[in-house]
Amino acid sequence: MATQRGTNNLASQPGTAPTPISNGDGGGKMASFYDEFVVPNGAAQNDIVIMGPSKALKKGDRFIGFALDFDNMGAGVTLQLGDDGSAGRYSAAIAANAAGQSSTRVNGILGYVLTQDRELQVTIGGGAPTVGAKFRLHWNVLRA
């Protein structure tokens, strides 16, 4: 059994030629957002819900994860996490027809670096959501 080192750990070892550590990975600040949404009258399939502060996602942010929990949103309803550049950037459609929770689900997206400021959004798909049902989102990025 051997001890191995991650890329940024290796780059920061004493005696190693200085190598810049990519944005946010060494000494960056974690930015966390929390928001919730209660389905109002008139909500429909394909509605987009903007979450967090305006343009919560900043150029250079490195995506490190999310947690989404939800009530029973209704028969066939799905929730998909993305931004105003790609509706499904951070998750595939998540079945929300029973109360539950989900976290980072898209292969290869962990560590994604945003190339411009974006709105964080959840798309309601699959059917009309149940009025009064709620979902809650906790989102994390590394920010230089």
C-alpha cells in the first residue's frame, strides 16, 4: 500500500518547483448559497426557478457540489439543476414524485469552472408540480 497525492497537494509540497494552483483550489474561499421554493398556484411543467442571489454564479467559480431536497412534487415531476447557459449543466433530471434528496449527479461536472457570470436555476419537468410543495437547494463553489 502506498500513499499518493492529489495534483494540488503535490504542487504545494516543500521543495517542489512553484506551480500555480488553479483558481480556488488553494486558499480560495468557499461560497455557499441556500434557497428554497414553494410551488405557487399556476406553476407548470417547464417552469424555470431562479435560485440564490442575482447572478449568484461568478466567472471563475469552481463547482464543488450541491444538495437538493424536495417534497413530493407530484406525479412524474422532475427537477433539473443548471444555469442560464445550460439547463442541465449540474444534474440530469431528478425524479421528484416522492419526497427525497439528491446531490451532485453529472459525471465530469465536479470541478467545472464557470466562464462567465450565470443565474443558478432549477427546471421543473415531467408534469405540473403540486401547489404548496417545496424544494430546498444548498450549492457550493470555490471562489478565488
